[in-house]
Amino acid sequence: MLNFKEIISVTLILFSVIDVIGSLPIIIDLRRKVGKIESEKATLASALLMISFLYIGESILKLFGVDVSSFAVAGALIIFLLGLEMILGRNIFKSDEHSTGSAHIVPIAFPLIAGAGTMTTILSLKAEYATANILVGILINLVLIYIVLKSSEWIENRIGPGGTNILRKVFGIILLAIAIKLFKNNF
């Protein structure tokens, strides 16, 4: 059953983890290099990855003998590190800059949007929220991601580097609080 409070919580958690606003510098740089970002393809690829993981991620864990609570604790640690990375401005997680593929799939859909942090968060959320509410939260985030990708040039001109930095720090603090909550509830 859909629960508005859970949907808002899931949406905000995923928005913080995906951090499409914090990824704007990377998206803008990529757009400058390749000419344009194919927002539709990047959003669809991200949707496929996130929704697939929502439904089969737990089965994959069972294959390895890991329960969702243990994965949630591991996810809390990753989310905590992502939050620290955002606040401190240090790169803990490195992405493969030399991977080949289309500019709208790699690195935008994976790993920027539907990367390890997002996948871990989706499974961690399953320990606390109903699947239907998580799915709605994913879909809302996909709409927001599409809007940001489509209007990255406009956003770049409006908020500037200082605004992007402030948003990144705020979402980093939110992620730290979420990580601590997940850890407390599943440890």
C-alpha cells in the first residue's frame, strides 16, 4: 500500500545518494566534450538498472548467503562514506574514466546515477520501506534526473560553481544522518 511519508523519505534518500545536482560538474564537463547529453537514453538506462535491482537484488544476495539487514549495514557504511566524500570534497570512490561506451550510458547512467551507492541504498531501503513506495520514489527521482540532465546548461548558468558546492555539502550532511539511522535500525 502506498504511504506518502515513505514515498517522500525514499525520494529524498535516493535523491541525496544519486546526487545528480552534485554530479552536475561531471555532466557539464561531459556535455562540453561530446556536444550533448542524450537525457532520454541515460534516464531509461538508469531506470532499467535501478528497477531491476529493486526486484532481483535480494535474490542475488541470497545466492551469496547475505541477508538484507547485513546488506543494509554495509550500505549504511557506503552511504556514510559518500556523505563524507560530499562534505569533505575528497574522492573516496573512484570511477573508471577510461571505460568505453556511449556518453549517455557510461558514466552518466552507470556509475553516476545508478552506481554502487544507489544500488546499495535501494536494497537497504527494502529493509525499512514497502517495495511499492520504493518504486514510486525511484520513478520520482528518474523524472528529476531527466529534468536535470535536460536542463544542465541552464542550471550551470544559474547556480554557478558556488551554488553547486553548497548543494553538495547539504546533501552530504543528509546522507550522514541517513547512514547513521540505517546502521542503528539494522545492527
